[in-house]
Amino acid sequence: MSEEPKAEADACGERRRSIGDYMRSGEWGDYWSTKISRVAEGKIWVRGYPLEEIVENLSFVEASWLLLRGELPSQKQAAIWDLLLRSAMDQQFISSAVCAARYVASAHPESPIPGLAAGILAHGSVTGSPRPAAEMIYEAYDLMQREKLSPEETAARIVDKYLGEKRLVPGFGHPIHKTMEPRAELLRRKVKELGGWGDKGQLFEAIHAEVARRTGKELPINLAGMVAAVYCELGFDPIEIEALAAMGYGYAIVAHVVEEIREGVPLRVIPDALGAKYVGPPERHIPPRQAQGRPKKR
């Protein structure tokens, strides 16, 4: 006999019912449920607060924090998150997200939405997502707490693991900024001034120092790594961090998409002058034996 499927647990340890649970019980009362908002005739509540109170009393950052985290932020949390949301801004065409967005917008100038969607979809582990670094920081922090290690001992263990598995340690290096990533350094300085740089940020710095010692390379902390460290300090989950980083860069994508539609070149291409290069075989022809028996062109 096959075993009954085990109930899953969410991030808070609460039981998550599977579709099989609903099918077996026939009870569908909580199949669509949410802790985020509620609507009734003439009323909207977000996380329990009447919407009119939120609009009248909270900033955009405070309201967004409430929506995502379920509770109101402290002044420090709101200030640090506001700083995070402003830290990326734009970086010309270095971001693959911008290039993808403008390419699509050039082919679909009727609406900015396809270009915006393309830009969001172009975010990934090699295009500036802070999620890999966030996952590493949480893994390292759990190891440090569990085995009562120093930040330096923890960093050595984590770097050993990544290098032993022939994986890049995430959060370091930049294609343009070889010695210092200006946005990352500014973010760290301002977060420290706000009193928000704690154990996880210091652990990330220890990992950075260990990478430099082991590899002999002075790779700068990049923005994705610094963003990851700050979001970890604020207690965000890696899934949230990945999504919010893409959303945070969304305003830059909107700016580029609108500029492309208004001022760009319809149907962008990659000509030889901009690096397009064919590297396949030279011109060749089908051998006679392959062409035998085929009807001739008229």
C-alpha cells in the first residue's frame, strides 16, 4: 500500500494542505484564503487596517512594508528599506534587463507592458539577483549560530564549501567596477549610519575577506551582494528578496521602455558593426548523392 502524502509546512511551520487533502475531505471552505486583505461593500482592509487610514497616514514605503510583512515598520526599518529601493536606480546598458526590455519595446511600441515584462523576466542568478547571496548569508548565519563559530571561522567553512564544489561565491565582482562598486559602498555606509548593519552584514564582510584571501583577488562587493546583506538584516526571505530586487529595478525599466518607444529605433537588430559575427562553416553545397532522386526546381 502506498503511504499517505505528508502534509507540507510553510515558512512559519504551519501545515499546508495539499490538493489531495481537499479532494479526500470534500471541504473546500479555506481553499482560497489570504491574510493580506479583505473586501466588503464600501470597505477595504489591508492586513487588518482600513485602507483610508493607510492612505492618509503612511508613506509609500511604510504602506508597502505593511502589505509585504504584515506589520508596520519601525522608523529604522522604513528608512533602511527606502534606501534599498533607491540604491539601484539605473546603470545604462550594463543590466541585461534593460537591454531585453528595450529590444522587446522596439518590436512592440504599441504598449510598454511587453517591454516591462521582458525586463523583469531578464532578472536571474547571473544578471544581478541578490537571492544566491541571501541564501548563502542565511546558510552561513545558521552555521555560525548552530556551531557557535566566529564570523571568520564561519566564512572559512562557507568559502571552502563553495570552492570545493567549484561554484562562484555570490555577491562579489562586477564587469565594470573592478575595485569598488559605488552603489554598494554607498548603501553600506548609509545603512551603518542608520544603525542597520548587524551580525549578518558583518558575516558577509568576513566572507568577502576570506574570498580575497583564498583567491588572491580583491573583488568588490557588488550591489546584489550588498542588497542581499541588508535585506537579510531586515529579515526578508530569499524569495522576497529576489522578487523585490526585480521590482526595485522596475522603475529604471519603465524609463528605458518609454524612452525606447518615444526616441528609439523601431525593430532593433545586431549588425556586424556592433559585434554580430558568423563563425560557422563557409559556403558549401549539398553533395550530388544527396540530391539524387529529388525533383528538380523549374
